[in-house]
Amino acid sequence: MNPASSSVPASRYGKVIEISKRVRWEIERDLIRGRRFDYTRTFLPAGLSLVGELPFLSAADQRLLSQVQGRTYANLFGLVERFIGAKILEISRDHWFGDQLALEALVRMTDEELKHQALFRRIDEMMAADMPAGYACVAEPNAVAGAVLGKCTWAVLALTLDIELFTQAHYRASIEPQAALCPLWKDVFLFHWKEECQHAVLDELEFLREDARLTGAQRDAAVDDLIALVGALDGILQAQAHADAAYFVAISGTDPVHAARIEATVLKAYRWQYIVSGVMEPRFQRVLFGLLNEAQAARVQSALAPLGHAVPTRPDTPLPMAA
């Protein structure tokens, strides 16, 4: 390996390791600390849950819907981190006999993703003990991971970068500024954000490294895989929105006449959270569209066009920011 050609990425891998060691935390000792969730407080803020677009709901029902969505928000992170951890472990093989800083950084990332999965399982168990029965997470993590990992590495890394960048944007723009949120729920995403910041750096480095290997024809096929992954993710969001809206109507006693509008708004919120806000994130736009030719970019934009409605209508909703 030519040291001159690898010095910049090597220094970035080393910086990730340094920060990873500094911010390292444990679930029970540092985060939960014997606390419970406070159901007198909002969980997912309105800038993400879009509960303000349902004016017929009382303040108490808006808070309850934020808690239902907050549970799903956590569960969906646990879901996607199943395939993220597996993919990162897989690509670490490329560094086994090469850049040992890169290898260490990716192994640490895999370990942290496994911890995040354990965290989200733990908090769902806590919520299940306190919330009414009937909630369901509709997607099975291993089945989703198997389907995602059947696509090419370029597409999986593009989706991963998108997810880990919007994680940061959501925390900084919508969660961190809200002092009235449930303290434990807010801390879950503070601690998650601390490590995801480093993961996004690695995602970008590995995504660009993978892209450099591709021919034009391979990149064309990879774009198709990415579009298919976004479509599959949207299918999961549709099913989860249907389940969550039905659960909310049942436990809140809301007039069923509003059920369709509630489901439509929850789906809009989930599309905003998990697809549209990430695509709008400036760093993701720079990285992804900087690699695509005009025709490829047009295909991505055309595939996303049906989701263009999933942008908050309230003017006070924070938009994604550069990480």
C-alpha cells in the first residue's frame, strides 16, 4: 500500500477510533441508570411525528401518538441496524491484511451497532411493560436483513449512509432542542447520536471506496438496487403506519371516523423520518449525487417523486441540517 495515497483516509479512520473510545457508553450503567419512561411527557417531537397536522386530537392524544411513534422510531432503528452491522462486518474483510486502523474502526462500529440493537430491544421491553397491549412491530429483523443484504454493497452502503446521516439531523434539529421531552427517551437518542456521528464518517469512506471499484454498467445496476431498497423500506413503513394507527385509535378511544386521516399522517411522518428527510440531508445529497451521472440521478429523483408529499406542512418544523 502506498502510504502517500492512503494517509488522508487512514487519519480519518484513526480519528474515528479516538472518538469512539472517548464517547463509549454502556446501556444500563450510563444511559438507563435505573430510570423509567415518563408517560406524562412527549417522546417523538412534533417536528418528526407531525402530530400538529392532526388538530382534532387533544393535547393528551397528541402526546400518546408521540409515544406510539417514539416506540416505532426506536424499533425501526433496531431493525435497520441488523443489516448495517452485518454489512460492516462483511466489508471489514477487505482490510484484514491491509489498513489495520480501518479494520479496527469497522470492528468497533460493528460492536457499537450490536450494542444499539440490544439497546432498542431493551427499551421496547420497557415500553411493552408500561403501554397497553396490542402494539406490533410488523417487520422481522432477520428477514429484512436477509433481503437487504441480497442487494449489492454499493446500494446497501448508500442506504446506510442515508440512515446514519438523518439520525444526526433528527437529533440535532428536532430532538436536542426540545426540553419538554421524556428525559430517558431523549437520552436514548443522545447516546445513540454520539456513536452514529462516527459511523457516518466510516459509511462515507467505505461507500466512496466501493464506488471507486465500479464500472459504469455496475453503477447503473447499483442504482437500480438502491431504488429497490427504498421501495422495500417504504413498504415496511406503510405496514407499520397501518398497525400503529390502528393501535393508537384502539387505545386512545379516538373516534374511528378519523382513523384514515390518522393513518395517512402517520405514514407521512414515517416517510419523512426514514426516507425524505435523509434524502434532503445536504451531506447525503453531495455524496450520492456527486457520484451519479445525469441519467442515474434522474432515475433516483423519479423514484422518489411519489414520496415528495411527505414534507411537513407546519412552518416551525426543523429541516435536516448538514452533519
